[in-house]
Amino acid sequence: MYLNTIALSPERIQRFQEIASTSIGPLIEGAIKYTIPLAIIAFSIGLIIAIFTALARISSNKLLRAIARVYVSIIRGTPLLVQLFIIFYGLPTIGITIDPFPSAIIGFSLNVGAYASEIIRAAILSIPKGQWEAAYSIGMNYLQALRKIVLPQAARVSVPPLSNSFIGLVKDTSLAATILVAETFRRAQEIASMNYEFLFVYIMAALVYWVICFILSIIQGRIEIRLDRVVGKSGGLS
Amino acid sequence: MISIQGLKKSFGSQEVIKNVDLEIEQGKVVVIIGPSGSGKSTLLRCLNVLETPNGGVLSIDGQKLDFNTSVSKKSISAFRRLTGMVFQSYNLFPHLTTTGNVTEGLTTVKGLSHKEAVKKAELLLDKVGLADHKDKHPFQLSGGQQQRVAIARALAMDPKVMLFDEPTSALDPELVGEVLRVMKDLAHEGMTMAVVTHEMRFAKEVADEVIFIDDGVIVERGAPAEIFNHPKHERTKKFLSLLQV
Ligand SMILES: Nc1ncnc2c1ncn2[C@@H]1O[C@H](COP(=O)(O)OP(=O)(O)OP(=O)(O)O)[C@@H](O)[C@H]1O
Ligand SMILES: [Mg+2]
């Protein structure tokens, strides 16, 4: 009967404390076992896809360019939730069944791959032509110039937008709840469906995400200060 | 040593280099002068194939590239290694230290070990007067210092010829001297050099030959004293009078 009580009676506050102490464990477990690994693995795979996609998009090969463009267009032009549903609920109907966690990895990696490829492409294009020419002038070929001269500089340019993508990804992983990955938000849904304290439990889940993102933004700030020190505030691009 | 025969280069429908022939002997310094847009940079950039000529035959130290036929990327790379280039805007690698700028080509292109490369870089940085700045990044150096690093970076690859495209034009006047001094030393050591510059004093003191180029053709060439004191062509006279030499 006090389930229906709107007011914050002493009993209800007492109850919040109980729920907090019993559910914080599962929420953090969901973060450590699923949310964070999902974000890290998908981001790593996504970055590799992104680098190759970016290179394909700036290559002189028409076919490569077209494939990369279509891939980016499809991923960016369709909702992430729909993509996850196609992978997890759609593919089994043609005989391809993938477990929840790998499904999520596939979906999020493809997503990071497409969005980050735009960031990396812009970063590569932002490196002055003179850098390529200087690399060629000391005898480097395209791949050497790319690997040794252009990508290291492009990486520095991409760090701020890529860290933003990573923080965005951490939050987006909550969508994996819909394909049965037992990550933070799904844990919250399960707990709330038992005790009906939706507001309180979902706020707790939100706090878990916020703490993770807060820590990430501190790390991001440190990395950026360090990069500035190495390359110089002005970018040092002579 | 260097020979250019029938060199042609167009950008779209604009012919920028029109059938240029030029020989540069081993150890000679050639200064190229001419009005803005006359094709000086393009000529140098064709020599190390940063621009692909539309026709003509280039030859350096016995290696030949015939642009009247198709030319492979590999042979362009090999040919380019015969030349070193110094750009107006230095184009140092900002993510590398002074030493790193010089060693990068040695390790990546020449396959030297890190240790050998650093040793060679130290010698070269000492030579251009930057021994005390080897751990700095380009943004911590003055323009003159950056340009001297760029010269060391090019020299590291042991080029047969050094190409300079207005190496002092981006520098504050008080920094021009230190770069010209390094170039002079290089000339006295017998380096073959092609230099695009507006520094007429450098041309008079160092050049074996001055070439005046206008509208994609070599209008006049000769010893510096000859060109500066007794130019034969109207266009040369006009250009020099504008420079007030
Ligand atoms: N990449 C390019 N694309 C199109 N046109 C070009 C390109 N590079 C040079 N040109 C044109 O070719 C002509 C010759 O240019 P170039 O840079 O060789 O002249 P320059 O003699 O070096 O002039 P400056 O003294 O101003 O440096 C100019 O008209 C220029 O606009
Ligand atoms: Mg020029």
C-alpha cells in the first residue's frame, strides 16, 4: 500500500536506502561486465574500421570510394536501435543467430566505424599539403608518408572529437538493453520492475553513467593538455 | 649531371613550362629568377616530380625519366631520392623533434638503425648550427632555425642535387643571413644546387649561372655579372629594373 504513496515519508526514505544498497551492486556489475567492455571493444574495432573507411574515402580508387560512401551513408542514415534489432532479432530469421553481447559489439563497432571515419577523414584532409610534399621530398612513398607523417598529426587533431564520440558511445550502449545485454540500464529495468521505484532506480542508473562519463572527461582533458604540449598550441603546422 | 630536355608542364589548359632545356653541371649553383607566376616553382617541382611533367626527359646523375612515355611510381620514388628540396614554408614535421625531423627519412626510407640515424643527424645539425636545439619541436624554433633544420633534413638523404624554392622569402629580414650562410657553405663544399630566390646578393656572390625565366620559357642565362650588368633582353631589363639591383 505504501507503494502508492507519492510523499517521501520516512518509511519510503528508509526503503530507498534498502534499494540503494541492494541494487548498486548489480548496477555497477552491469557497468563493469558489459557497459565498459562493450564501449571499449566496440570503439577499438570501430576505430580500425574508421581508419580504413577514411582512407577509402580519400583514395583515388572510385570503387573503394563508393563502397565507403554507401557504408557511411547507411549507418548514419538509419537509427542505431533499428540496426541493433536487425542484427539481433532480424538475422535469426535467415538462420544467423548471434548472442546479445556479440550482436551489440557488431552494431556499435559499425556505428563507430562510420561516424569516426568522418572525423578521421576531416583530420587527414586538415594536414597541409606541404606535409605530404615534404615527406615525398625525402623519398617516402604514399604509405610511408601516411603512416609516419600524416596519420600521427591527424591523430592529434582527432583526439578531441574522438573522445566526445567515445563518451557518446558509453551512453549509447544503454540501447543494448533492448537486445538483452545485461548492462547497466537493463539491470535497472529488472530491479525497477520488481520494486516499482522507477524514478529512484533509473536515477541511480543515470548516476552510474554520469560517474563513468565524468571520469572520462577528466582523462580527455589530460590527454588534450599533453598533446598541446607536444605539438604546440598553434598546432605548430608551419 | 642534371639535364632537362623539352620539359613541358600544363595545369589544365594553362601551359606553365614550355619546352624548357637546361643542363646543370656537377657542383654548380644555378639561381633561377623571374616574375611571379613565371613557372620557377613549377620547374623545381618538376625536377623532383612533385609535379608530373606532361612531357620531356629528366636526367640526374645518369638516372633518366622519360615523360614522353609512361613512368612508374617506383621509378619516380627512386628518382626523387636523388634530390633534396627546401620549401619556402619549411614544412617541418611538427610532431617530431629537430632530430626526429632529420632521422625520419634515414630510418623509414634508408633503413638505418635509430642509433646510426641519430648520429648522422647530430653531425648535420651541428653543421647547420643547431646542435643546441636538437630536442626542440619546430614550434619552439625561429623561422631561420626551422629552415636550417629543413636543410639538414634534406641533406640527410645524401641528395645529388639540392633544390631551394625561395628558402628565405618567409623569413624576417634579420634571419635571412643565417640561412644564406648555410647555403653558401653548402655551395663551397661542392653541392650541386638549383635555387629560386629574390636575394640578388646571394646570386651575385654564389651563383655560377643565373637563369631568367618568364612565362614558362628561359629568356636568358649567363654568369651573374653578365645578367645583372648587361642583360640582353627587354624582359630581363624590365624585371631587373623593378628589383632595383
Ligand atoms: N597546382 C597548380 N594548379 C594550377 N595552377 C598552378 C598550380 N601550381 C602553379 N600553378 C600556376 O602556374 C603558374 C606558375 O606558377 P609557379 O608557382 O611555378 O610560379 P612562380 O614563378 O614560382 O611564382 P612565384 O614567384 O609567385 O612563386 C602560375 O600561373 C600558377 O597560378
Ligand atoms: Mg614560386
